[in-house]
Amino acid sequence: MKLDYVQALKRVADARGVWILHGQEPLLEQNLLDAFRQSWQQQEIERQRYDISSVNDWKNVFNALNSLSLFSQQLAVEVHGNIKPDANGIKQLKNYIQQNELNLLLVVMPKQDSSSLKSSFFQLIEANGVVVPLTATYPQDRQRILNLEAEKLGIQLDADAWQWLMQHHEHNLLAAKNSLMRVSDTFPEQKLIQIEQLYSCLQDQSRYTTYDLSDALLAGNLAQAVKIFQYLVAAGEPYSLILWTLSKEMRLLMQLYEQPQNALQLGIWKNKVSLYQQALRRLHPHCFLAWPALLLRIDAAIKGMSEENPEHLIIQGVAEMCGKSLFLSSTV
């Protein structure tokens, strides 16, 4: 079965079997993941996360799905990566679908090309589970999604305000959501937002978005990247969304290093390919080895699962992507 983002949000609480989310809209991915994690916590469902960097990593996923801890009756396994299972993995996936009615396998992947969507992996899931494309192709789709965000904030926009917001941010849903949050904070008593409130609130404050951060990271401009990061934090950007941007760019660079001819298939926009290629030429492949562990440390710090400072760790990640190190070795 195929569901769009809005339909998927309504079915999160009852999700079982296997779901796959794929696309390049950070707002949609983050919202769905937040909804799933909240639902699992409310239902006391055990959650495990796996990052797929090779086909062999799928063995850990299926081993987890076939075993429960002593304190759990249900399990949600969250998988991130862009590598599909091999023939043996497909066989294990079929067995899981046929025999397991309580657990959930949630696979999160970047945007897929048409050939990937026709693969046996996607076909099996679409026939027996749920496939959710994280896309908002048309203006009415984007407005419907952003209207849900406005409802969460307890505000409405009149027609002219919607038109201005959509034109101001073009296709950037994440930036548009941040603008809704900003105007809601600026005019807390105003429930119907008009174009005047939007314009006065945003004309001087919409300088940077996470897309600007991505460009600075790929260009290796550490000073600009730190400046944008600090601006985003001051503007109320959640650490989790900044981590999503950092993680996405790191993983794309690592994948492009392994598959230099497959930039478009990895979900890199055509007009951005040269930026990623320049970044790869600037970076030493040895640095890639430390990135996954750093991302996990940042994630744990954001969730309060460690005593480390998430802001300091994110700046460390920004520096690493720019080819710099915050820790200089010294000899005595």
C-alpha cells in the first residue's frame, strides 16, 4: 500500500509489519519519526535503531526482529540507510512479514529513483506493507502540510498571507514551518495571521535556513557555517533538525565516495553535484570513519541520553565537514 504524508500521520499508532519512508523533505521525515517515537513511548514498545552501511548490516536488523527482551512484548526497529537487502535479506523479510504481526520494521531512506522503486525490495513492501513517499510536489500539497503545522500552533493564515508565505519560501517546507513558529511567537494573541504580520516579522529575520548551512558545509566555509548555525539556534531551530541536515550531508558524501558515478541516484540534485564532488576532493576519506560515531553522540546528547553538550558536538561536526578539527594534537 502507498500512503502520502498526511495519510501516514493518521495511521502511525496502528503501524505494524513493515513501513518504508523515502524522500528528501526533512520536515516530513522528522515529523513522522517524532510521531512514531512518541507513539512507541506511549504504548511502551521497545525501540531499536540500526544504520545500514553495508548489506551485511541487515543481518543485525532481522536478528533483532526475531528476538525480544525479557521486558518487551512488541518491538519497533528503526533502520536508516540507502542500501537494500540482498536476496537472502529479501527472503528473511518475507519470513518476517508472514510470521510477525506485532512488531514494526520502519525503514528510512533518501529519495529513490524509478529503477529503485521497481526493485524487489520496494515491490515486496508495497504489496505487503506501507510505502510513504516524503514529497510535496504541488502547491496545494505544501499548503495542506503547512496548514497542519499552523493548526499545531493554534493559528490560521488568511489567503493573502498563505500566498506570501508560499512565494517567500518557494519549496522550502522547513523554512516555512519556522516562519509560522516565529510569527506565532511574535504575535501570541493573534489567531488569524495576515500578510502584514508575516511581513513585519520575517522581512529582517529570514536570512538563513538549514539549506544555507548545507551550502556552507559543502563549500568548507567554517566561519560561515558556524555563523549560520548560531543564527539558527538563536532563531529557535531545533537541534534535531540541524542534526538531520548535518547527518544528511555526511551520509551523502560517504555514499558518493563509495559510488562516485551515482550522484543523482543517491538523491543529489543535479545543480549540486559539483559541490559534493569538490567537498570530496577537499576531505580525506579517513575522516569518514569517525562521522557515524559523532552523529550518534550528537543524537544521544540532544535526547538527554548523555551529559555532553549538543551544541558543542554539532559545532565539532560542522568543523569536521569543513575539513577542520577542533582538537589539535600537540607534542611535548
